[in-house]
Amino acid sequence: MATEVLVPTLGESIAEATLGEWLKQPGDAVAVDEPIASLETDKVSVEVPSPVAGVMGEHAVKVGDTVSVGALIATVDAGGSAPAKAEAPQPAALQEPSANQGAPHQAPAPFGDQAAALSPSVRRAVLELGVDPAQVKGTGKDGRLTKEDVAAAAQAKPSAAATAPAPAPASASSNAGSAGAGRKEERVRMTRLRQTVARRLKEAQDTAAMLTTFNDVDMTAVIEARAKYKDLFEKKHNVRLGFMGFFVKAACMALKDIPSVNAFIEGDEIVYHDYVDVSVAVSAPNGLVVPVIRDAQTMSVATVEKTIGDFGRRAKDGTLKMDEMRGGTFTISNGGVFGSLMSTPIINPPQSAVLGLHRIEDRPVVRDGQVVVRPMMYLALSYDHRLIDGREAVTFLVALKNAIEDPTRILIDL
């Protein structure tokens, strides 16, 4: 008996999504509650579980189609069993003609049932990089391969250049048309997440009177504190001591002193908050997502670090919930983890400010009349000038700088 698989409720005010990828193909055996498809909403990816155990039936929609809540996307034959497999053939999606030979090129066969679970982008990476997926340990949800896994495996492979014979020099006539032959283009539809990010960032630019103010901070004290206590901290709290815990707590102190940086403009009114909900930009497979640390002003550094670590893991797995992405009164974006030296971050509406952190690098600075080398970081505060004056922006950054350069201030709330 065929059981219908419907688009589940996606969250408040979210009525539709895009079919991101099929995790199960027709004929595959599925267990009850096993993910069979991934839906992309405006904020996160949502996996659709099978309502029953059985065999995957026909797909009712294609990858890239827009589907509404409650719509039929597939069927599952309850209680059925998958057809017996002889020797597992090479999946057609992993076969391409060789550029150098007339016969088809056989890519390495992926392990077991994971072949069907490879997303199109991962399949393409497997082909382009010549990686055998059977030899790669997946780090995605339920052990599935990601593009990053494939890329890492390709980099780890020994170079074949040393053993392969050098190709014969191409003739002038053969080179004449080679430039055009090797040029390719690929047209990929934007994900709903990327579309939403693009729309909201453009709205922020069109609405807010945006300005960015910079400062720099000497990270010596925080680095020394982290080096001194990181082992004890991890042993007690079961989480690594990073820099974000210090910055979140320092920001909470500065926001209490300069409440307009933590406020919203709504119509002709200003909404002030006596709490700090910090939005933290976290890298996910389909782009940045911004989960929220609620009531950060009440948290310890350890609780902040645990919360951010949990967000990072679940962002990678695509298991963040809608409610965890809503709200936020202030945003911190750490581009330094990617090597950024300086940037002008864009406000996340309806918030009025965003703090950008950047990479730490040794630079010469003057201390007590002497030129010394210190680990320095640039800070950037982008803010809505309609609400926040330049004096308030500078005062906020100085308060943050003082707390980071003397972390004792965080302990005694000074």
C-alpha cells in the first residue's frame, strides 16, 4: 500500500520551500523516520522523513521545484522490500565520457547505498577530482559525503604528475582551437536561502543610513588568558575556550552602556531592549546562517562557547530550527576565521548595528614610547546612522576594546 509523503509544516509564516535534493531514489529501502528528501526554506534546510518503513516509490516533484506545505512530493510503499541486487552496477550519474579516450570513463564505485544519497554537487566533485567515495569518510548528516570531504580527499592524494608520462607537445594547429574547447559555463539556480540573503541585504542598504566605524584591539591579554586556562576550561566545561565568548560578553557590557546600538527603529518609534539576543553568523553548506544566542547578558563565557559550538555543528548538519534563527537585537560576524583583514559588514534588519571581527596578526604598535609587536585585530561596527550617532558608535567600540584588552573588566562589570 502506497503512503503519501507530504511537505511538513515548515514554521511560522513559511508556506513553501524548494526541493533541494532527493536522499532516496525509487526502489530504495527506507526505514520509518529516515530522511528521504531535503527542502530548502528561506533560512534553513529541512529534511523530510519517511512516514513508514518500506520501499521508496515515485518522486512527484523534481529537484529545484517549489512546493507548498501539505503538497504531495512522493510515495512510499509500506512494508515492501527493495528488489534484490546482483552486483551493484556503477551509477549512471557517475559515468562520463573520457576527454582523452573514446570509451566511457568509469569513476570509482561509491560504497553501498551511499551512491544514491550523493547530492548532484558531490557527484560532480567526485567526477572532477577523481576521488573514490568508497575511500572517503563522510562528515555530513548520517555520515553522508559533502563537497568539502571530496575536496579534502583530493588534496590528500599523492600527485600523479611525478609518475605520469609527460604529454607530447601539441601542434600549433591543435592549439588554435583549444582555448574555446576548454571553456565551460554552468548555470545553477539560486537556493532559497541565497535568494533571501540577497533580498534582505539589499533591503538593508536601501533602508538604513549605513555607516561603518573602525577601531583596533590588542589581543595580548585574551590570548594569554586563553593559553593559560584553555586546558582546565575544556576539562571542566567540555568545550574549547575560544575568542567569541570574550567578545560576546564584552559586547553585552558595551551595549548596556550604549543602548541605542541594541535598539530598533519601528516607524517613528525607537524600541529599546533590556536584554541582548546576539545573532552570530555561522557557516553552513549553503551559505551563512544567523542563529541567535538568547539572553546573552545572563550567560557565562562557558555557556556562550557551548551555545556557539552547538550552533556550528547543527548548521553543518542542517538541523538548526526556525525558531533559533528568529529575532536577535545585535549581530557579531567573525570574518577572521576565513582570513579577512577588514570589512564593512551589512546590518541584519531590523537590527541597527553589526560588529565585524577580523583576523589577528602581529603588527608594530607604540607602547610607553617603544615600538613593540602585538597581536592586533581590526574591529568594524556598521550601524544605522538614523538611530546611532558617530559618538555612540565610537564609544561602543572603545568600551569593547577596553574590555578585551583588560578581560578583568568583564569579571567585575566595569
